[in-house]
Amino acid sequence: MEENNYLGQERVGKLLLQFAIPSTLALIISCLYNIVDQIFVGNGIGYLGNAATGIVFPITVVGWGASVLFGDGMATFLSLSQGRGDTSTAGRSAANSILGSFASGVVIIAVCYAFGDSILYTLGATEATIALARDYGSIIFIMMPLALVQNTLASIIRADGSPKYSMAAMMVGAVINMIGDPVAIFVLDLGIKGAAYATIFGQFVSFLVCIAYLRRSRVFRVKASDFVPSWKYLKPVLPLGCGSFLTQLCIVATTIVNNILLKSYGEQSIYGPDIPLSAFVVIIKLFQIILNIACGITAGALPIMGYNYGARLYSRVKETFRLVVLSTLTVCIIATVLFESIPMVFVRMFGSDGGELYSNFAVGCLRIYLSLVTFTCLQKACAMFLQSIGHAKAAVPLSVLRDILLIVLAIVMPIQMGIMGILWSAPAADIIAIVITAAVVAQVWKHLSQADAAGPETAGTLLQESRPGVIITIAREHGTAGKRIGQMVAEKLGVPCNYKEMTALAAQKSGLTKEFISGINSDENAVMRELYLSTSAVRQAVIAQEKAIHMIADQGSCVIIGRAADYVLRDRKDVVRIFIHAPKTYRVQKVMEMYGDTEVEGQKSITRSDAARSAYYKSISGREWGDARQYELTVDSSIGPEKTAALICDYIGQR
């Protein structure tokens, strides 16, 4: 509570500095390996060396995607487990996440060595760059399994409450790489192989530092016996890492498409196939630096905005976001002025032996491709802002909007404009993405300005004390009249029935609004559902809701409807778990009666609602919703609500 008060009372500018600096540094450190390699390779080997590292880059990003799938997923699972007060399976899940990350690296090695040069040619290699790409990649791939484990562990360590240790582990590897690159390339004269050796040596040291942490972890313990592959312990982790995995896949897709297009259209231009790819790799590294700074600023603001939104301190939310926008604008405008006015300074940082053609293309590429980097960063910041205040339905698609537009435009525009169309696709995508995003944010901003600043309800008006006795949890299919049946059971037994009370208590505990918590297992779009359920605001709501359920159960005998209460209270012996179902035709008729839907609308409503409830249940439990083996009693409510309630009461009375 003290930390929450701090987020709601301390000066916003001070908070943003305190949170944004570490997150920005962490993101910058994470991309140092590739950027440092690029600088020394460009100066020591030449522009063809830059092209070679760019060819290998998508493969490393695939690996990184796998590592965040397991790492961020496990970090989220660990946070949820802490919120529930049950970390008994965290050690086994962590061990299986490590195994999954390691296995992903082994698969990447196997595929790369099996297909060899054909993969490199597909990713943009030419006769001039294939040998360099092969030399660099063959060494980088060797460390892939351990590098992925290190990245997975870094996420887990942060979630375990040791962000400084995680950053230190990454920093050690980055520093070793920065020192090792010039030594290996220039002193030992190992060429591009030296850059690769420096990289994997830094990764290996970071891996050792991260592995050492497992002996001092705070929340969980990993034993040797836990390293046995088990889908049971991995299953609840993977959906929670989908959002991060999607982000990496977007990077892979845009990089591969651009590599292929630059090679193809480059062959038809005066630049040839190698110069465009070499120059583009350099520009992407500069782009990564600016984007990471902007994302770091916004990431630092997420807990500030999320808490104050939930606490209905909307003026502080708006003030924080204004500072995020101002900070992002300042960084991006300075960068844009420098890129446009002195582009050769940045090009020469990564080598200057490409000749006039290379310099001309690199300068043009830098000025065009990054001309609207300000829009890029603002668009990403807006998407993260929407996620922080619980608008994940809009945030998730907006977070990938620019990347999807970029791929489409990069394919279409060169048809008329040649290779320059690839470069102009970036500012074109930026304009479309920022216009769409601004329209969405404007609606949210209007809502914030009009919102009532009243605080959440107090606990004293929510909880009803009850006599000792059985706790009945009711899960139900949509259209079974399950909520009404639960209320009737509570009336017959003379105990409280809890439904809205859980939402109100969870809102009080988390600071999130009742409306947001109420909607976390509503009819979400099927395509985006798992990503939505993995967002930070939803995770916060889930933890608060589970605490509310335990608080309600501690008051004594009662009926609790929905919200996966049967799973949340799985360790209590005084719980009777009931599932209410009915034939679909009966449920459609009930939905038509209750909501005035047509038959077609009723069928769609049932399908969406049941799918959403099932996904929510699975996301927090790893189990199948509606599996009869998980309940003491399953009832077909088509006999009528009154008879169903009487049947349940009879069953309770005979226990």
C-alpha cells in the first residue's frame, strides 16, 4: 500500500525519472551486442561485413523471440503465482521454461546447419557476402541455446524481484563484447569471426551469472529433479509470453521482407545487391537506439499511469502521458535533426570504405527511412499507454499496426518507385499508423477528461459475514441462467451470494476500475484473446480478483459465481464445485428471452461468451473449463432454474 500511495502522491516528473531511466538503460543494453558488432565490423571488415551480420540478424531474432516466449511467460506466471500466494509449482515451471528455451536454440542450430547456405541466400546473401555471413553465423549459432537460456533467465530474475542483478548480468556480457570486438578483430586479426567470438564469449559469461542466481532466488527454488520435461508445468506459461513473442515475430518479418526486397531491387539498380542491404543494416541499428530510448521512457511510465488510472486520479494519468510525449518528442526531434543535417557522421561510425555509391545510398536511406521516426516512437508510446490503462483490446493491434503497414507498403511501393519505394515505405507507414492511433487515443483522452474522479467503494460495504459452512462455487455456460440459479441457492441456504462483490473488492485491491475487471473474461476477439489476457493490466486484475475471492471465502458459507473461483479455492476442503450446463437449443432460447437477441445473435453470443470464459479459465489454471472431473456436481439446467437450484441444495444437504 505504501508503494501505491507513493505512485499516487509523489511528483509525476520525479516518478518518471526514477522509473524511466532504469527501463531505458535495460533496453539500450539489450541491443548493444548487435550495435557494437556492427560498428567494429564496419570499420574492421567493411560494408560487406555489415551486410553479413544483417543477413544473420533475423535468425538471432527468431531465437530471441523463443527466449521471451518462455522468459516473459514465466515472469508473468511467477507474478501471478506470487499474487495468489502459491509458488509451489514455480520452480518446476521455471525449469521447464529453461528447458524450452534451450531446446529452441538446439532446433535453430539444427535447422541452420541442415540447410546451410540456402537459408543465408534466402535472407539476402550474395556471392560477395555468403562467406562472411557463413563465418559469422556458424559461430553465433553455436552459443544459441545458452544465449536463449540467459535471456529467459534475465526475465525471470527481474520478476523474482532482482532487476539490478538481471541488468548487471546483461551489462557484464555487453562490456565483454565491447572490449572483445576490437581485440579479436584488430589485434588478433580474426576478422568477422572475431566479432562473433567476442559476442558469444560475452553471452556465455552473462549465462553463467544468470545461472548462478538460481541458487539465491527469492520466490522459487529450482532443483535438479525439476529439469524433467513436463507439458503440465509449461502449459500455463506459454500463453503469457505470446505478446512478447508477437513483437519479435514482427521484427523478423519486417527484416526478412526488407532483406529480400533490397537484394532483389538492388540488383536492378546502380547500387547492386550488396550496398542497399549493407546500408540498411546500419540505419536499422540507429533506428533501434532511438526506438529503445522512446520505449524505455514509456515503459517506465506504465506503472505510474496504470496505478493512477485505477485510482481514478485521471489528471495524474494525463500529466504522466504528457511528460512521456514531451520526452519522446525531445529525443526524436534531436535525433531527426542530427540524422538530416549530418548523416555522414552516423554512416561513417559503421565504416567508410564503401565508396561514393555506398555513401550516397546510405545517406539517402538514413534521411528517408528515419525522416518520421518521431511518429514511429509516438505511435509505439501511445499503444503502450493504452495497455497501461487497461485498453488492451486497442493496444494489442495498434502495437503491431506500423509493422504490418510497413511490410505491405514495402512490397507495393517499389513496384512503381523501384528500390527507393522500399525506403519511402517507412514514412508512409508512419503517417497512416499515427493517424489511426491518434484517433483512438483522442477518444480515450476525451473519456479521461469527462470521467468521474470518485474513488472505489470501501470494503466495509462489500463483505457480508456468514456462518461457518460450505462454500459453493458455480461455473456456468452462457444461457443456463447460472447466475439466477446461484442466487436462488443462496436464498434457500440463507447465505450470501457473491458476484458483483468480487469485482468491487478486486477494484479496491488493484486500483483498476470495476468496469475493466468485470470485462476481463468477456467476449474478447478470438484472434487477440490470448494476447489480451497476457497484458500487464489484466494480470494485475486477475491477482486482485483472486485475493477478493479468498477474502469472501474467509467470511464463511456463501455462493460464489464465476471468476474461476473453483480453481482459486482449490486448496480449501470446505468448497463444493458445481458446473451448470444445458443443451445449446435451450440456452439459445434463454438468451433470446433475457437479452432480446435473434436466434442467430443468440448462437453467436453463446459461442463467444463460452470461448472467452474457457480462455480465461485456461490462462490462469492451465486446465480445461467444464471438465466434469474438476467438479463435485454438474447439472443440466434445462429442467428449469427452480428445480436446478433445489437439486443443488439437496446435494449440499446430503454432504
